[in-house]
Amino acid sequence: MLKNEILRSYGTDFKEMTKRLLERAELEQLLPERPARIAVKPNLVSPTPASFGGTTHPEVVAGIIEYLQERGFADIVIAEGSWVGDKTSEAFEYCGYNDLAETYGVTLIDTQKEKGIAVECGNETLRICSCVRDWDFLINVPVLKGHCQTNITCALKNMKGLIPNSEKRRFHTMGLHRPIALLNSVIKPDFIVIDHICGDLSFEDGGSPVTRNCVMAALDPVLVDAYVCSLLKYQTDDVPYVGMAESLGCGSADLSQLHLITCEGDACEDLPARGRLDVCDAVDAVDSCSACYGILIPVLDRLQKEGLLEKIPGPIGIGQGHRGKSGRLGVGDCTSGFEICIHGCPPSEEEIENALRRLAE
């Protein structure tokens, strides 16, 4: 396939559909000579089932593994690190990846436990997981979904699972967008399989899935994310890391050159524009990690629907930028200097909701 192409298939047998899609993409022609270590990078942001719209369906990864094994590739690893606050080991178990590893005899790599190594990128130094050096071919398997801070997340942002937790926190203090772009100039996927089965269009950890039963294949992560912007009714300027990654030579965001090919089934891409909720206005977020922010916003949405949000003293501080500062109400250990602090790194959704309900009442 060509770099300006995105192939897509629709159906409900996700494993077999994925295998046929890879055949149509002629992935075998791109693979290195045997023996080679091939890494598959899904999105397992948290221990939530794929049906919630936040994590990669294991059936898609199973299709990739079967395709590779049928062509003689035996050294396959699945590498991922959940967001700060959740354990990858729990996500592997709950999302069906332990079973996947046992069934196919592949290795699971928890990148939260990997040593970080420094890599230079222009005038910046980033830390990536040491295991990245051991791969000959990387297949990126993101979920097409919304994000409470960056509006969308797909191919480019999925590489963030290949950095240590400490670096994930630092990315937020750096503004998130530029380090994501820089990371993709350092870690470059060789092939992309997009899970567009039922991604949540507002939040990266799921909860409100929108079913499209689609799997896509591509080579250019920038083109993929530019296309995702258009699907979710955003301009690429609304997701700054897309243009930044393009300027760094990671790919092209020129959708006028996109050749979209439907290989199987009937296309259905009239997605609702959902994006971030109005309750974000009640939050004073400064360099907030995705886990903390992503847990808080759905809670505020529920409280708003019950008419309780307006009774809570705001704005609610959250994020690393509030360390050492004072305020009225804060969420997370970074706001420990506030009059009222809901402690945790991050606190659980239940802890946040119970505390805010008490305040509202």
C-alpha cells in the first residue's frame, strides 16, 4: 500500500476482518527478513473492556498475530503501558491480553516496568522505554477516540505508552502537544492498524462508545490523525501535535492527497461531534495528567445533570502546575496545599464523586 492510503473494512468478525485487511494491504511485503522481533502496541489506557470504547479489541491483535505467525514470524511481543494511576498488569488481565499471550505464545511487555533511556531530538531530550531498541518492526494499534485534553487520540498519541510513567508526567508539564510530536520523530511505527470499532468520542478511557465496527490500516500516522480530526469535526489546528509532527517530518496532514479505500462492508462515517464537555469550564487544569483529568470530567458531567455542579465551590484545581500553591478546592496530590484536597495520584472516580457530592450537599 501507499503512504497516502488508508484502507478500511467493516464487519463484526474482527479477527478475520483484520487478517483480510492485512492481506489487502500486503503487509508481508513490508515485514523484515526472518528471524525478526515484531512488536504490537495496542492502547490499554486502563483496565476497561474494549466494548467501553477506550481499549484496543484483543480480536484485532489476535488477527495481527495470526497473520504474522502464518508467515513464519515467531518472535512477537505485545508492549504497552497504561496511564499513570492504573497498572498495565491489570489491563492485560482485564482486557483479555493474558489469554491472548497464552493462546498464541507471545510475550507481554509492561512498559511501566521498563528502564527509561535518554534519546536526543533536536534540542530536547526524551526518555523512552529501553525495550524499543529490541524491535525490528513496530505495529501501532490505536483506538480511534476522543480525548478530554487533546480533543482526539489515535496513531500519534498512542506512542506515549512507550515512555516511563515519570516521562508521561513530564509531557504534561511540557504542554503535551510538542513532546508527543517529538516522540513520534524518535519512535516511528512501521505499520498502523486502527481500531475504529466502538471508540468513545469524548474520553480516552471510554464509557460512551459509538459503534462503527471498522478496522483500518495505514502507513502514515500524521495522515491518520488528520483524518480522525475530520471525522470528529475538528480542524487539525484544534489538535496542535498533528501539525507539529508534520513539521518534524513524521508524515503528511494533507487530506487532499488522502486515498480512502473501503475493502469490505458498507462505510458509515457520519460521526457525531462530541469533544470535550462544558463542565471543563468548572476546572482549573494546569499541566494535569490525563488519568486525573479523565477521571474528574465524567464525575462533573454526572453532577451537572443532577443539578449539583453549581453547588460546588469552583473552579476545581487539578494538575502539576498547582504544586506548592493554594486554592479553595483541588483534586489530586498536586493540590495538597488547597483548603480542600481530594488526595490521590490519581484519586479514584468513587473518591472524587463522594467528596464532591458531600460538598454539594
